Amino acid sequence: MNMNSYDFLVIGSGSAGLSFALEVADQGTVGIITKKNKAESNTNYAQGGIATVLDDTDSYEKHVQDTLTAGAGLCDPDVVAQIVKSGPDTIRKLIEMGAEFTSREGKLHLVREGGHSHNRIIHAADMTGREIERVLLARVEAHPNITILEHHFAMELITEHHLGTKVTKYTEDKHCYGAYVLNTKTEEVERVLAKATLLATGGAGQVYLHTTNPEIATGDGVAMAYRAKARVSNMEFIQFHPTALHHPDADSFLISEAVRGHGAILRNSSGEAFMSEYDERNELAPRDIVARAIDDQLKRRGDDYVYLDVRHISKDEMLESFPNIYAKCLEHNMDMTTDLIPIVPAAHYMCGGVWTTIDGETTISGLFAAGEVACTGIHGANRLASNSLLEALVVADRAAVKAREYAKNSALNEAIPEWDDSGTVNTEEWVLISHNMRELQQIMWDYVGIVRSDLRLNRAFRRTKLLHEEVESFYQRTKVSVPLCQLRNMIAVSYLIIKSAMIRKESRGLHYTTDYPEMKDIIEHHNIL
Ligand code: FAD
Ligand code: SIN
């Protein structure tokens, strides 16, 4: 097997990438490239669970309606219905692979999260993602046709552009032939050819100063697709999770929404439960509402955090349902069953991304996308909790069907040139990268966060443009490295978020601006090129 060409190239080893790989592997060779260790992904940190209709008193219609309500008019109802209806089969498949989800009294235990009208979240205690990643990786590693290349960083998607044809619009006909990939052990850029490529690079939480996402979430997939002139949609809708642990050493560790589903109460510094002032669903209102309520409390009271109160829930129940969260708080000298837990909102999920059909097809032939990097239309202006793992798994499997068909009728494009880094030099200017990254994260946090305004967005746009010019010039002169490529990608993603937010002259779902606090009557989707 040639290690630099495959029938199928998969970029990313989270739930979407691994699931897709398993579905295509019987037809040909599969190369999965992943920039760190194979398990390192947003998937691995998912806590709450997967939303699925499994209870007799629940229905697909209710799950669809809850998703549409959270999505504030921007969901594609057909996509929502199809993904929701695939839920039970998706869970059955994971269980057949060996996934162990929490059961009580012989039945899968279903919990509730914000925006859900029914208990429908299946989970593996508070480490659901780790369990999914575990079973998918075990299958992938056992498959003779699949090769996983760890510490390989995808830098650019290969298209006609690399054969000298200038492509300027996402509407122009173009193809993906693989990717240029930096092997971080040898520091060489490899040309990896494929008949069909799946982008499964996950989200971009790292563009914000405070995020629940691990370091891998730098938006590389969206940035690469944008540079390759794929259609990118709805980037203004960044979800802030209301409850990340506030502690200097806790790195915005997530306290799952399922904790509120178990009855946790949000309290301000005076000890008052404040959510009823904002929404009749109290702590279980959708995330945009809860995050804005917390933001309002912090700004009005000049506080740095609010509290999550679970002291009324028994220790046995906390240990059984949230062993990981309980242990993490204890590590920081907080016992959830006796202490109030300081929390703040943090950037959590990218609802927009590379536009795809429900079958993962992008606007570039041979390029498919699934998972958080993709914008299928299920989430609209705000993702309903625990819908993303479901979407990632369902769309990855559907994309596999299309990619198999596509690969049957296409060949490797050997005319693609090797990476050309002539004229670039090694540099020791790492401070430029680390400083600019901090600056970008601070700009995005201060000006493009939970509450926006024209003034803040314009300021963010100007500052980000300067960073773009500086980093682009540095990139042209410098031998590539992961930190430099990531910074370049984070700037591109920030530009897309800011630009989309500037265009949306209304408040809808996760996009709230003080200059246009009302929602318009018309529905607008924003594609940026
Ligand atoms: P990921 O799982 O993030 O995988 C992306 C992969 O791409 C990684 O392997 C990464 O290393 C690789 N990669 C990225 N860029 C490159 C590159 N340039 N080159 C090579 N490889 C690259 N959703 C739910 O539905 N339920 C939950 O309970 C839930 N809890 C969550 C808790 C936390 C703390 C977080 C952060 C997210 C949570 N989510 C949850 C969201 C959900 O986990 C993600 O949306 C989902 O796992 C995304 O899966 P993915 O396969 O698209 O991406
Ligand atoms: C959580 O457990 O609160 C995260 C769920 C999600 O992001 O869907």
C-alpha cells in the first residue's frame, strides 16, 4: 500500500471521521490523518450524551420540534427529521459495536438537557464521548484496510488551484484530489492523494479565550475549505455553554448540562436563583438564553462568575451520574455535594461550517464533510443539546454511501505537484505566533462573544485584519509549522464569524446584538466567500 495515496482520505479521528472510515473500508484503502494522538478530539470530551427518541411516551415529532425551536427558524426541517429518525438505529449500532451506555432497571437511562421537552439523552455516565471514541477506534484499528496516521496535520485541500487553475467562487466546478499534510515528526509536507476525501476536523472553540474545547479545535477544516472555495455557512452562530468551571487551573472544564437536567440551580453572588427572571423553563431553557442570562448577571453585578448549586442532590446520585465532573471539582478542592461551584459561560460549539447536504456533500466534488466542521442545516441558529454526536454519526454514514459511489468513478490525480516551499526559511520568531494567538482569542472573547454590537464587531474586524496581514506575510516567508498553520486558520475562522455577524442585522438564536435586538420576519442564511 502506498502510504501517500488512498481510495479514501479521512481528515480527523473523532466520531465523524472514524464512523465514515468504517463504512467505506470494505471498498478500498482508507487513510485517517489526525494531528495529535488518535483519541484526541472534541468527541473524546463529550459528557452529556446523545439525544435519541427511545421512550414510548416520547416521539420523533417532539424531538424535531424541540430542535426547530432551539434553531430559531434557521434549521432545515427535512434534515432535522431525517437525522432524528436515524437516532435509534445509530444507538443500536454503537451498542452492537460494544458501547456500554448507562442503564437503570434494565433500560437505557434517559436524562434531560436544556431545550428538550422529554428525557431523551442516552449517556455513559458523564463520559459518553470517551465510550464512543473507544468503540469506534477499536473497530478502526482492527480493520486491515484502514491506516491511522497520528501527528499528521492537514494543511491544505488539493484542488484545481494546485494544477494552476484559478478558482474564485464556490459556485465554480472543482474537485478535491486529497490534501497536503505536514508530518510533524519528520517536519516534511507530504502530498496525500485520494479519490474521495472526508473533512471531519471538528470545531473551532480555540478562537475564543475561554472554551470547553481541547487544543485541537482550531477550525482547520473550515479554514481549508474556505481557502479551497467551498461554500461556508452560518458562521455567526457560535454556541457558548453556560456552565464551564471557573478556576484558574481548570481550563474551562465543562460541567454538563445534564447536571441542570438533574435539578442543579444557578445562583448569583447573593445566593439568589435568577433564571426565572429570564425564562419560564428556568435552568432548562436553551443554552443561548441561559448563557445570556448569566452574562447579564455578571455585567449587572460586576461579578466574575455565578454559582451552580447541586447541594440538594444526594452524593450517591452525583457519584453515579457524574463521577468525572465530581472528581474534577474535588481536584480543585470543591465538593459538589457541599460547596457552590463557580461557573462561567465558555465557547463550546460551532453551529455553522462547511455547507453540506444531509449526505455530507460539499460544493467541491470529491470533498465530503461531516461532524462539527459541517453545516448540514440541523442546528440552525442554535444547536439543541446533545444533537451533535447524533448528527456526526448519522451524516458520516450517509456521506460514506456517497463517497463510495464517487470513488468508484474517479481516479487518483498523479499530476498534482509536490508541496513547494522554496523561498521559505526556518524562524525562531515563535513569540509572534503565541502573542498573536492570545491577541486574537482576546479580541474574539471581548468583541464577538455572547452579546455583540456594531461597534464591537467593527473593532474586531479591524484588529483581525491587521493580524491577518501580519501572519500571512510571515507564512509566505516561513517554513510551515503546526502553530503557524493553526494561527492562520484561526484568523480565517474569526474573519468568517465576524463577517457573518456583521451581515446579520437582527438577533436570532446564538447571535445577539444590542443594535438589532429583534428577530426579523424573513429568514436569511449567510454564505461567505
Ligand atoms: P472531533 O471529535 O472534534 O474530531 C476532530 C478530529 O480532527 C480530531 O481527531 C482532530 O485532532 C482532527 N483534526 C482537526 N484538525 C486537523 C488537521 N488540520 N489535521 C489533522 N487532523 C485534524 N455533543 C453532544 O452531542 N453531546 C455531548 O454530550 C457533548 N458534550 C461535549 C462536551 C465537550 C467538553 C465538548 C468540547 C463538546 C461536546 N459536544 C457534545 C460536542 C461534540 O463532542 C462534538 O461536536 C463532536 O464530538 C464533533 O465530532 P467530530 O468528529 O466532528 O470532531
Ligand atoms: C453537555 O454535556 O452539557 C454538553 C452537551 C452538548 O454539548 O451537546
